Amino acid sequence: MKNLFRITLLLIALLAPVAAMADNAYDFAAGGIYYKIVGNEACVTYKSYSNIPHTAYYESDYTGDVVIPATVAHDGKTYPVTIIGDHAFYQCRSLTGITIPGSITAVNEGAFEGCSGLTRTDITDLAAWCNINFNSYYANPLIFTHHLYLNGTEVTDLAVPESVTSINDWAFIECSGLKGVTIAGTVTSIGDGAFQGCTGLTDIEIPGSVTTMGNDVFAYCSGVARVSLGKSVTSIGNHAFYQCTGITSIEVPNSVTTIGGNAFYGCTALRGISIPDQVTAVGGLAFYGCTALTSVSIGKSVTTIGKDAFSNAPAIETVTCKATTPPSLYNMDMFMANVFNHAALHVPAGFERAYMRDPYWGQFVSITGDVADGNPIIDPDYLKCDVNGDGEVNLGDVNVVIDAIKTH
């Protein structure tokens, strides 16, 4: 009996803190939705939270279609509903639809994580949707619904309103229902993952107003065949066009100065790439797995090329590098071994030997100095052989040397 009594006391002691840690997360409920008051605004939240050792458990009982209002009244005061809080609908597998008003400015971490039953996302204001601060991948219900409805009508041809200046992170992630996008000329930035996984898109045109494109912005858009980048884009982010298997060509504008890691990874239909002269760095794996790539042109300002940038691209036949100093490499696997044997490397006239002497670039069997860019570019070592000073090394220099020998 004593042992049983002791075990009972021990269990009570262990379970009491667990029970105490379960607590309501909301200040009030209205219309089946739980809210927390934050200043003078209302935040949609979960029902309760239990911090069982080694496990965080968020409890809510949201089911069916939930319509979040733009305002909510409590104790005689009306609050604007502006935030969907952390884990608000966490693991609500019976939630089938969500309507998000234009008053929402932020959706926090994991808000819709585990909502596998979601089939429909409705919004009331497209401009407001573009401006929502989605905290993470699981903050956007589109990752489950894949279709977006504006006031009851599905958005298939997206026209970003002119009142929008920024399309925020994750705004249209995995919205496979999108077939076309027209971005207003007022937009200056497109955030991380904004159109990631929009497999229904076939054409991407970025207006000249856009200067910044984030990471993963069009990753996994496998249906895209044509991309037109505006003349003001300054960088192509990491994974920007990752696994865009339909892209056959893309013109990188002269405004671009960096190409991020994995930027065009797995673009298996891409046939050629010309890196403009303003680019200084090409990220690792930038063109990895571009199996249809046959020609590569590297601008004269490129100084570094990242790990395996052009690896697993066996079809490359021509490489043109305009830099007078061979770009430094992260490792020796920028190109596949067979590319060194069959591809032709073209470099600035007079700088062939700089490439031949380089331990990496020198592996190319065929190196030709036939690249000219404006004024003739002459290697200082080359000038030492230009004894008659005409800017060329030719038979005339040989004759000058012979005559000098004869006179002595």
C-alpha cells in the first residue's frame, strides 16, 4: 500500500506541471474564431497551448470554411483584424476553406501548417494580399489549396494592381491555378518565393521598374518557356529559376551584377547563356544540370565563379570568357571533364597564355584568343615580342630581328 501511495503521489507531481502549462492563448472568441488583443488591433490565434516536455502542442477546433472578418467587436470596442498569429490554424485538418480580408497585414510562422484538408483560399483585396508579410512557407494557405479566389472568382490571369510597389515573400507560392501574370510598372521588388511552384505559368515578363528579385522567386515553375527580365534588375537571387525545366533562353540584362547560387539549376531546356559585363560573381551550382546548354559567354568583369557552376552540363560546345584575368574558381569541377576535351574556349586576343598557364582554365584543349571588346587588348608579355612597335607580332618583327643580327 505504501508503494502504491508513493507512486500515486509521484504521478500527481509529474502531471501537475503539465496541466498547469496548458493555457488559453486567446483573449476572447467571436463567430467561432479566437482572438488575442495586440494594442488596438486583433490577432487571430489558436485556442490553447500545452508545453509538454519535448513537445509543443497548439490546440484549435477550426473546421469547415472559416471567414475572417475585417473587424471584430469585444466589450463595446471594435478592433481591426490585422494579423493571423503563429500556428493559429496549426494541424486543423478539418479546415476546408479560409477567407482572408484586406485588413490582414501579416500571417505569422506556421499559421496553416498541417492544414491538409484545405481546398480553397478566398481573398477580398488583391493589392492587400500582395503586401501581406508571410512569415514562412507554412504561413500561406496556397501551399495546400493551389488556387486563389478574389471575391468568389478564381484568379487565373493575375494583374497586379498599380497601387502595389512590392510583391512580398511567398505571396503566390504554389498557386498552380495561375496561367499568366501581368506585373504593374509600379512594382519595384518581388520577394523570396513569390511565385515559387506556380507550375501553370508559361510566360514571365518583369517590367523595367523592378530592381530587386528575391531568392526562389520563380523556382519550380516548370511550365515557363519564356522569361523577359526588366532592364533595372540588379541581381538574380539564389534558386531564382531553380528547376524551371521549360526555359529555352533568357536574356540577362546589363543591369545585373550578381547571379546567385543555384539560380538556373536544373533548367534542362536552356540552350545558351550570356552573362553580361557588369556581373562580377556567379554563384555555386548556378547552371548545374543544364543538360541542353551548348554555349556559355562570361562577361569581362566576372572575377569569381562558384562551386560546380556549370557542372553536369555535358553538351557545352563553346565557352567565351571576356575577362583578361582568368576568373578564380571555387573548385576544379566548374565544367565536366569531357567539356575540356571537346569544347572551344575563346578568350581576349593576346591573353591566350594567361588562360593556358592557369591550372584550371588550362585544361581546355582548344584555347583561342579571338575575343575583342572595343579597343584592342594586348597582353604585356605579348608586347615584348612586338619589336617593331606596330601592335602586332608577325613576320615584320622577325625581319627586324634578322636585320639586327646582320648589322652586328
